[in-house]
Amino acid sequence: NDVLALISVIGELVKDEIPGKWFLVKRYGMYNPIYEPNIVSSVGNVFFISSNIIGKVKWRVSSLDNIFIDVHSKLTEPIKWKKYSKGRDDLVVLE
């Protein structure tokens, strides 16, 4: 799928900006599970790369600068991994 390739390329660029790891959120489709790739930074901030890219593709946004602005933004409170992952068994961290 082209969108998955775009998510992985942009995600790797984000990982170059901020050290981090991929993690997968397991969602359930009609017949099979669906895994959404996202990034958790080394300081514990969660970045929802997959939903961000899918939204930009859906609305045909040609600039991806907002993704890198969001990564370095100090204006919004980051989502912390410790709080996000608490009590969830649908998350898989990739090394």
C-alpha cells in the first residue's frame, strides 16, 4: 500500500529529528487485525504518525512541514507514553 510506504518514510525522517522507536496500535478490522505504526520518542512523547499522514493524504495536503513543526512544538502538551500505554494490551513496541 502506498500510504503505508509514505508513513514509514515520513516516520523515519521524524525519527532522524527525534530519537525514538516505532510502536504499533492493534485495531480490529472486520476479519483481521489492523496495525497502525506510530512513534514514541526517547523522552516518552507519543507521535501519531499514521493518523496524521492518512489525514493529510485524505485532504490532499501537499506540504508535510506541519508534521515536523508538531514534533518540535512547545505550544501543545505532549502525550506521554507512560500514561498512554497504561493498562493497554493493544500496543506493540518495536526495537
